[in-house]
Amino acid sequence: MTSYHVSIDRVGFHWPGSSETLQEISGEITEGTWLALIGPNGAGKTTLLRLMAGLEIPSLGRIHVGQRALREYSHQQRAGLLALMPQAMRPAFELEVRTVVEMGQLGQLGFWDRIGRPRASHREAVDEALVATDTYALAKRKFTDLSGGEARRVLLAMVLAQQTPILLLDEPIAYLDPGHAKDLLERIERLVREQRKTVIMAYHDLTTVGLYCDQIWALEQGRIRLQGAAAEVLCQPELKALFGLDFLTLTHPTRKRPVLLWS
């Protein structure tokens, strides 16, 4: 049986012309885990997601997926393993929503699949992703005409249509109203619990992270400041220094998980 364990070993990275760097990031992410990357703006969360997606190459260290280094996989193989939901996407052309969702599958398709008619399985995956994100009714709309929340749901549908075992999500519920945010978080949770998907999510809201995520890596200036089970990390006094806030930790009445209120 294939394992989709992710291992990050002393990874470093520097953006040319920028002060943002990653310095000796190390950690293990077991299959079927929901990991949250938290930290102030510029801490390196998006950069780390891009490195795990293979869009950037580490300056130092290695990232492994399963038994192989990420760089040893071909582009098509990586597209079958990892799907990245970016913070935003601005298509060069006015594409219909369905076309944007179909783009999630391009990286893992062969040449003839790209230029020919989509297979039934590909169409079904797109339909399922549109339904799962409540965007099926938007399929004929132009992506550029969508609201911020609608666009976020379409980008998540694009990722789900890729049907990979590992999902990399950058601010997945930003701009969503509370109802859609709760629905999508619960859908992601079912993917983790029932299908053993591995989800690595960059997000700012600590209450959301505490209610849904298993593990937390808290980044500060390109380093991991705190690392461990969500319930443990969210109770650490170092969070105050990390965010410059005082926190009150409560327990959610039904989920029995930590809820943080800042003051």
C-alpha cells in the first residue's frame, strides 16, 4: 500500500530581493492528518506551501513524499499527488467557472487527454467538485465576474477535481460567509477522516484551527516557533509573543476542542 507521508528535512529558501526566508524547517506529516500553518504575515506560510507543491525548489534540505524526494517525481506525478489551492488566481482570459475547475486536472493528464474530449471520469470528478463546493449553479458564469467568496469556492473545487491524496490550501475559507465556511470546513474534515486525505492549510483564525486541525506548525520569521498537537500548541504562552495578543482559551461545548478569544 502506498503511503503519502510527507517529510521535511532542514528546508531553507530565500526569495531574491526579499527579506522573507525559510530557515531549517523540519517536520513529519503523517497520512490522514490535517495540519495548520499559522503565524504573522510574512512568516513563510505561503512559501512553505509552494515548496511542498514543487513550485519552488528549496535552497537547502529536502522534501520527501512517501519514499522519494519530491524533486524526483515528474511534473505529472506530482500533479497526481499534491494539489495547491492558491490565495488568489487571475486568469488571463475570461474563463467559465467549469473551465477553471477543469484546469485542476491538466497537470496529470496525458497529451491526448489534454487535446481531446474529457473522459467520463474526468467530467464526473469536475461535477462532484462543483456540487461539493456549492458552485454547480455557477458553472457557466465567468470566473472574473464572481464575488470573492464565490471565487474561493471555485478554487477549492479546482483542487478537489484533481483528486490527489494531499491537499495544500492557502487561506481556503477567506471571504466566505459563515454558512459556506462551516460547510467547506466540514467537507474537508470528512476528506481527512473518511478518505485519509492529508490536508496542509495556511490560515490565520486560531479558533477555526483549534476546532478542525490535528497538528499546528506556528511560524515566525521563517522558522517554526511552535509545533505539535493543536490542543497543546494553542495553550502555549508563546502564542502571546508570536501574535502580540493576549488570549483566553475556552473549550467548545460540543467538539470539546480549544477556542481562543483574543483581547
